[in-house]
Amino acid sequence: MDKVLVQEYRADIMECAHHGHICIVNDKGDVQAYTGDPHFVTFTRSAAKPLQAIPGIRAGIAAHYGLTEQEIAIMTASHLAEPEHVKVLESIQKKIKSDDHVLVCAASYPLDEESKENLLRQQGHKRRLYHNCSGKHLGVLAYSEMKGYSAQDYAKPDHPVQQEIIELVSNMCDIETQHIELGTDGCGFPVFAIPLSAMATAYMKLACPDLISDDATRSAVQTITAAMNHFPEMVGGRGRVDSLILKDTNIVAKGGFKGVYCFGLKKERLGVAFKILDGSEEEWAWIVQSILEQIGYEHRDTIEQLKLHFSTEIYNDGGQQVGYAKPVFQLQS
């Protein structure tokens, strides 16, 4: 049964209650703590992006194309199409000799409001490159180009790279391939429906790659997670929870649309995954902060930064405080 994770109050009257599930696994693959159903099945959405980047990096696309750490990081991103994001994405396009028309993701305006306003003032137009998943797409296109695979159907589940990704997800999540249900993500890629415990297991391995038996996969994970920690703004952007948390080099983190969030803790050797059932993302930072506090996380600065940048105070359009939010869940062992 789901549990209330966060309550929101206006004039001291509860206005909203956000239900969901949380799972924390240890490096033995056991559920160490949870709230609700730790095996609740949901779609990974963009939380799968660091996993989806592994096959290409494992196969050598970084050396083949001379990719920078920024370019590797943005392959895991749900970026806002800020100017620096666009610069890095266009650099990848140039290196792999590709352009927007090959991308399956829809043409979009930047999610960053300032970037969108500047673009419109300059009479700019939507681009597929501005889609928040374009880095992931360019990573798969780079791998397809290097291997001589078709670029026309790179997003279809039966494409060789997508098949390799599914197998990789199976191995990282410790779940049989036949138990992974497939859907179609908003950007057109296959998306995986798996238990939260499986997602948490994958993030535990991202944080603790010594648990990965295959040398090439382990090396790829180390390359990807290092890039995410070294260039956290590439993974999200200004004001994004991912980018703030990734500044803590002890954490590997990535959120996904419709309320999915995952992170791994290196020193503590833990993987965490949670799902907010109403699909909201506003509560991510509050839930992460509460989890870190409840497990006694030593890096207090990360918790304080979450409190500073993601206040639980609720303001109206005029800047007046009108309410507050509070996490109300307690982790169970």
C-alpha cells in the first residue's frame, strides 16, 4: 500500500497529500529500508539515462569521437537547453556528422525560460536539439554510426543498440529481461517498467562499480558517473535537483518524468529509488533531504544546500508566504 510522502499546507489546512513508495537497497541487493511498497513497478523514465549511456561508452565512442566529459555528461541529461547545453550538443553533432533531422525527439523550445525568451526575441524556432532528451539520442546515434548500424530506426526496440541497452538494464538491475515491460517514452525511446527495488539496485551499482563483474561495463560506469559529478550542470541545469545533488561527489543521481527519482551513495553503498504517484516533481528535493537525514548522512552541506535552494515554504505569485510543505514519511527497516 502506498504511503503519504509529503503534505502541503495553506493557512495551516492541509491542501495536498502526495502519496508514493520508497526503496533503499544495500550492496548485497537486500532491501534495507522502505516506505510503502519497495517493489512497486513503475517506468524508469529519464532516471534510466545513465544506464542508457553505458553501452556506447563501453564500446568506445568517447575515444572514437574524442568526446569530452561535458559531452558524456549531457548524454545522461534532462537538460534545459541553456546556451552551454546547446553548445555542447552541437559539438557532439559536429563530431558524429549528424544534424537535427535525424533525431526522433520532437522539436521543442528550451525548457529554461530565459533561454526560450531570448530565442523568441531573436525570432528563433523550435529545434529537436532543444528537446531535453537530445543528449541521450545523440549518444545512441554516435554508437550506431560507429558500428555502422541504421540511424533511421535507432529508437525502435529491435534496433541493435536498443537491444543492448535492454540487456544492460537487465544486468544492472538484477532482473531477467523477460520481466522488463516496455513502453514508449515521451521522446520516442523504449522505456522500462521495473520494480523500484531494481532501480535502486542499478543506482547502487552506479555508485559502487566494484560490484560490476564485467570490466568494460565497470569502466564505462566510472567514466559516466565521473562526468556527471564533474559537470553536474550538464545533467540538468540551473535550479535542477539533479545538478545540485551531483555537486556532492559521493552521490550519483538522476530524476525522471512523472515523479521518479533515483540516487546512489558511494561511501554508504546504498541505492535509492522513489515514485511520487501523482507524477509531481516539486517534492523531489524534500524527499531526498528527508531520506538523507533519516539515514544519518554525514555530508551535512548537501542537506543544507537542499534546504537553502528548495525551501519548504510556499509562496503566492506576489512573493507572500501562504503555506508550507513537510515530508511525513518514516523509513521502515
